[in-house]
Amino acid sequence: MEDTVYEERKTPGGFLVKVRLSKMTYVVFTEAGPEVPKGAKNNSIVSLVPKVGFFGEDFDLSHFHLGELSFVNVKTGKMVIPYQHGFSNEIKTIYLGTGSQSDVLPVVIHHFRNKEELMHSWEKGEQVQYLVVDEEIPRGDMVTFKIRYPSLNILVIKKRINTSAEAQAVSKQMGQSPSAKGDVVDYNKVRATDVAKNSNLNMYSENPVFLARIHLRNMELDKVKQILLDFKLGAQDVSFIRTFLDVMIKNENAKPELEAMKGQLIALNEAFRLSVQILDFAVDEFERELDRGFSKEISSMIYAVLAKEQESATEIEKEIVLWEWKLRARNLMYGRQKKTETA
């Protein structure tokens, strides 16, 4: 039955998040049992999965599966939702209070490019609790939204620089729980202006597609390679990442910087393709790939993925197969085609 369909996520911090898909509610389980979020009504363990809408053409949210369940990081009790705006590569962030101790929580992201899309969504009963808008949206539209849905939280992204006093006011707003009264909020200072410059960007998002897109824009291919080691990638994630790589490899605008790195991009694309076979433990498929052989560059990336998988293997049979694959990948790294070799 639909009511019994759940999606579970084990977080790096040791929490278990269980989402009831038919009602889009979730419960966080700790070692001591179900968590009662801080500020929860009637001390309920059940929380509503927040729905966040971005309004306007200039928002870039292609790293999310729009309208579907996603999981994002939580920092100091606040949900971290990354986005991009305008033509800037800068990563900005919306923070939403949760009352939970979990380090990862569910969210549903929507993107409405105009008022018609937003109204159509509401008519279908798909109302968001939060609406992120650009400060250039006509105030009359915001008033219309608030009149129609008084509980809607409107988060205004401002382009000007806030003063320290303003920043403090925003921090105070951030401390509100998701059930707080929905006023128009200035969230300009709630953005990670230094994230793009941070060498450990992977800490800021649990979404490998988002991270790959940022790193590829900055031509930081080593960081894209690291995603193979930092995440348990699914076929859909790899498909999205490879789409970005395919566009860069085709280089329809003949950008010289892309042409200069075409070989590296092709090798990276191939490594992501092969990684799916490893992660899915597709023995026959990957054995055929090993028989055909890889370049030294691809072999190096595949060796690292195999080493990671071997370390986390819980079945001895799988560990042995991964060990042999790793050995064969090492042979390819050094230009040897032997199938086995004494370690």
C-alpha cells in the first residue's frame, strides 16, 4: 500500500531518517530511539518534509531533482540549501531551521520561472512552505502571494551588501523554527560567499551532481575525481555528471580552454562510466572492460575506486573479487596486461 512506502537514509553522523512518501513526513531515529525535534508541536516525533520554491528565471537549481525528494546537509540545526543566481558561479545558500540534531534531512525543491507556473502548482495542491524570490520581483506580486497563502514564508534575496546590524537581524531570523510566522525575510547574508574558494567544498553539500557542476565550471578536474571517492554514486547521479562532461567534451563553442583539456575530460567521463559497474558490482560487464584494458590515467582513477570499495566490503567473496580487480587495474597503470600477479 502507498501509505507503507518509505525511503530511508543513514546519515554520516549515525542518524536514520525515515520518510513516509505518501504523506511527505519524516522521523529521525537516534541510538536512543525516535527524536522529538526542538520546538515540535505536541512533542511529536513526526516532521513535515519542507517544500522550498525558488521564483524567477535567474535561479539555477539543476543540481536538484526538482519536485522530488532530496537530502541536504544540516549545520547547527539549520538545513543547508545551495543554489546559484544570475550568471555568477558563486554558490549561495539558504538556511532553514529544523530543530533536529540530524546532520542530513529531507527537502523537496521546486523552481517556478513565472507567476503562472507558481499559480498552477498551487491549484494542483502542491503548495510550498518557503518561497525564495529576487528583490526585483514586484512588491505587488509578493503581497498577492501573502494574501493568497498567509502562512507562506517569503525569503527575499537582496543584491546589495548588508550592514553588520542587518546581518545580525538576519541571523536572528534564521533562528526561527519552520513553523514561525511567515514574514518577508532578508536572507542576503545567508549565503556562503567563501564556499567556492574553499578547498573542501564537498563538506557543504551531500549532492554530488551539484558539486561536480561547480568544480567543472571552475575546471577543477581533480576535485571532480575526488567525488568518486567521497560519495556512493548512483546511476542517475553519474548520468547527470556525464551529461555535463559530454557538453564540455563536444565544446560546440570551440572554447580553447576546453579543447586543451579534452583528453582529461574524456578520461574523467570514462572513469565515471566504469565506476557505476564497480558500485553496482556488475561482474561480467566490468570483467569485459578489464579484458579490453584502460589507459594509465583511467586505471589510476579506477584503482582508487576499487580500493575504497574493497575496504568497505562486508562479504569475503566480494572482497576477493575487488582485490583481483584492483590488482589488474594496477597492472594496467604500469602497462602490464597480466590478469594476476603475486602482490
